[in-house]
Amino acid sequence: MTKPIGVRVDLEVPAAYVTYSESMSVETRDIVEGGAVAYDLDDAGAIIGLEVLWIDDPTHVEAARVFATQHDLAFPRDLRGNLVAA
């Protein structure tokens, strides 16, 4: 299982991005119609990250979690739990 190398959370949107590789993104595909949940691919077709918009919506987080599991990617248990107090 591939573990994330980073998680960024923006509470203003609120959105999160889970990074699995430092490769450059060449394509983005929707998991949830309209881009609320999407993934990025590198030029070799490998998944390099997952983006979840509106992380307060549990259906978006669950869609990302299911996708990650189906593709042997570890996914954070709680996206908000990855926040560090500033």
C-alpha cells in the first residue's frame, strides 16, 4: 500500500490534498462529478494525489477513501486531524 508523503488542508475552502508522489501532474480526473473529489496522474499514468473539496461533506471524504482503497493507497483517517496548530 502506498502511503501519503504529505497532506495539505485549507479550511477556507475547505479542501484537502493528499500527495503520494512528487511527480508533476499532467492530467486530473474527477471521482465525483464536478471535481469535488479528483485525482492527479503523472505522465506514466501513476496516481500522484487526491483532492477533496468541501471536506465537511462526509460523502466527499468517503468517495476519496473508497477510491484510495481500490487503488492500494493509504488515506488519512481524519483529514482535519492532520492539521497543525499555527
